[in-house]
Amino acid sequence: MLLSVIITTKNRYNDLLECIQSIHDSKWLDFEYEILVIDDLSSDNTQNLTPKDFKIPNVRIIHNEIHQMMVKSRNIWINNSNWEYLLFVDDDNIVHQDMIKILMDFIIQQKNPTIIWPSIAYNDCKEKYFFWQKISFFSGKTYNVSDRQSKAIHTDWIPNVFLIPREIFQKTWNFDEDMVQTFTEPDFYFNAQKRIWCQAYIINDAITYHKVSKKDKFNPRWLWWQY
């Protein structure tokens, strides 16, 4: 088995179905894959979903009996998967049909431990807004810089869609369940970087469409995530 796509969800029934359909519609390499969904105690129609409801093969779903939050939910699937690569996708994303193929083509060629993620675009206007990011250790702020030329750009941040070889988890640890949820991905990356010289890259040619509107960029309720 080569790829496990892990999706955590809560009360986003329609978004989840669209997200999974976009994954199923992707242009795949000739490899086996599975879509693993973990529902964190939803109160909408998500709570009643079974694998048969998705009407596509290779879907498994777990319904948490208690509220676990995203990080613990991800760790549940990490601990129950033996797949070589793990692709984490938030349920409010629609992946471009070429995204997974581009990411897999890149990571399979890497000899060193590598975490990669696609550029991120607004779903409504399809304009990219997340190309590259660095963290200031003085202020704690993150900074986006547009670089449309480079295919792979070194970055400090891991966003809401990212691909990790399972061996990185085996050589380090899972996501820290005691941390503030927003910072668990960069925390994981910095620990992996320190321990096994792991690197993280954004792959510009790969795209995911995030269900946020361009106008939300100036909404303070959204800015907390970016800054």
C-alpha cells in the first residue's frame, strides 16, 4: 500500500463529500491508495455516514465517541495506518486533479526525509494566496512571499494540506496533542528537522482550493490563523 489520505472532519457534511470526490477524481499514478476519514463527534449528517455512502472505493471512516479535536484525531489514523505516505487534507479543501500526482512524483524522488505541500488558492476566484512562508522567531509572525518561478521552495510552515512519508513519524513522533492546534504542524516539522534533518517544501505546480473567500483575508476572525 502506498498512500493514505487522512481527512479529519466535524459538521461539514457537504464540504466533506466535495473534498472526497475531488480526491477520487484526481489523476493518479498507478498505485494503491485509501481515504481515511475521522469524524470528531459531528451533530449534522456526517455522524451517520458509512463507507458505502461515499459511493467510491477505498474509503474508511471512524466516528469518535468523544470529542478529540483535530490533532488527536489525526494521531488515531497515524497509529492505525501502515501506508508508506500520509497525505493530510482538511475537509474544506477541493484538490486540483493534478495535485496528488505532482506531490507524489516529487516526494518519491527524494532521498532525504521531506515534507511537502501544495500552493493554496481561494476556492471562489481560484487565485493563489499561499506560495511560501517563513516564521520570525523574534515576533512569532509568519510571512508569505510569492515566488512563481521555483518549482520547490523551502518553507518553515505546514498548512492544511501536506504530504509526509510514514518513516518520519516512525523516526520522530506523532503530532503533539498538548499544543495549541494551529501550531502543531510547524512544531512537528521543527522537531523533525532537528532530529532527522527533515526539510519542508512547497510545490508550486500543485494546487489545492481552500474554501475561504478572498474578502475573508481582511476578516479578523480569519487573520488569527494566518498571523
